[in-house]
Amino acid sequence: MREKRMGKRWLFIALVAVLTAALAGCGGGKTAENAAPAAATKPAETAATETKPAAETKTAETAATETKPADAPVVATRSMPMPETGTGVAVEGPAGWEISAIAGDWYSLDSADALTIYENGGFNLYWGADDHYYDGYLVYTEAAGATPWEDGPRYALYLENNEPFPGVWLSVEPDDPELMALCQGGGAVRLQRMGVAASNGAVRVAWASDVSLPPFDRFNAVSSGDGVAVAFFAENGPVKNFRVVSLFLKDMSPEGVPTFLYETLYTQETLTPERPLVVDFVFYGDIPNNGILYTDENGVDRLFAVEMSGRDGSIYLLEV
């Protein structure tokens, strides 16, 4: 009996020991759970230190330094030699080359290129070859250029980053202030001032729908399809041997000056101020195909293309 009771006692002691160990294990798990929030707190603190307000401030400062400077005024001095890097200030030429004399809107014969020159010497150029706009300022120079044909008086074009527009410059036509050459490398594009050629002093041209017409004569130059009516007026007395012609491009010089052949379509002995002539034309593409021809007071035949502006749709005369 004693041995049997002792066995039960040892069994009871063993059970107590197991329960004690189990309770100790639960306590350890509770300690691990208590440690977890501290571990979670540490990543939160780390994330807070990784916020980068300084980097954002730096980006804002950088953007501020990249703001484009305001247009600088013209300095009426000459640039000798041409600087490799611009100063952001336009440089004006001597008498006959003043920026004010060339300020305005210019366009090429085929309306593919357009140039605006501002009074302060800034410019905006649309270059048709790459369908791109360029902004910058003009710098007058007579210094030798990179190639022999760059020598002589001209305006170099500097871009907004103060770097020169490589191999591009403007040359004023000495005999005609309404013409200018936009040169690049060994070639050139002839530019005409916008809005000055609706009249050449002897003949004025206008869209017939835009003017009030007195009694007039009419000629249809359209072989097929519908045309648009153009009115011609003699401005300062009768114009002799007035002819309507069809133009054909023969050649284009390296300076961008075209040579045309023509075919006479209509002849009027005299165009008078009292009676205009209305002609129905069709305009094809960028190269002029319509023209007029007349004999001036000195007995010289004058040939003009009748052109339509690609920028504003106006009509004008361009001597060819």
C-alpha cells in the first residue's frame, strides 16, 4: 500500500512540474509579444529619417536658376570680332544696319520660313526645313567666319542659351531694304518683309472680295476647276502693256533667288485707275505660278509674281 501511494505522489509531483514549465513557456511568449511593438517602432523611426525635404528644396532652387532671363535692351555698338559665346545682349550695326530698320515680320518666297525681328534685337525664327521654332537675339559683326562666304557685314543669330546658331546669319540686301538673305552654310533663303508688297507704286493687288470695286474688266486664267478672284489697280496713272502671265520656275541661285519663265495669257493695252482688272487664278503649291508683266515709264518690262502668304493669307506682288 505504501509503495502504491508513493507512486501516486511522484505522479502528482511530475504533473505539477509539467504545468509549471507550461506556464513559464506562456510567459516567454508574452515577453516576445511585448517586444514586437518596439521592433515596429524602429522601422517607423527609420522611415521618418528617410523623408527628403532638403532634396525637394534643392530641386526648387535648381528650377529657379533655370528661369529664362528677360529680354535685354539693344546696345548700339559693333561686335569685333564675333564672340564665341553671347552675352545675352543684342548688338546693333552701323548706319544702314540698324536693328530698327529690319525689325518686323519676314517670310521666304515659298512661305516655308518665317522670321520676326523685335525692336530690342530679339528674334523668333520658324525654320521650315526642320519644322522648328528658334528664339534668340542678333549680334552685328564683320569678323571673318568659319567659311569664306561668311565674311562681310552681317547679323549672327544667337540662341537663348547664348550659343551662336551654327553657320546661320542674316545679310541685308543693299539695294532693297525690303529684302534680306537668311544664310546657312553655302546656301541662302531670300526673305521678304511682310505686308509691304501689296503695292509696288504702280500696281496694287487685292482679293476682289475684300475691296469695293468700280466697273472693271475680267479675265479667267483658270483652265479647269474653280479659281479665286484677284483685283489689280493702277495707282499713279495708266500702266502700259499690262499682261497676265503664267509662271514656270527655271532655276534657283545659291543665294535663293529664283529665275522664272513665263507665258502670256492675257494682254490689256492700258490698265487705268478708273477701271481695275479682275483675274480668276488658281494657286498651286509653294512656288509662284501666277504673275503680271507691264512696261514701266522707262520702257522696261517688269515681271511680278502674284503670291499668297502662307502665314496670313494676304496677297502681294513680288518682283522676279
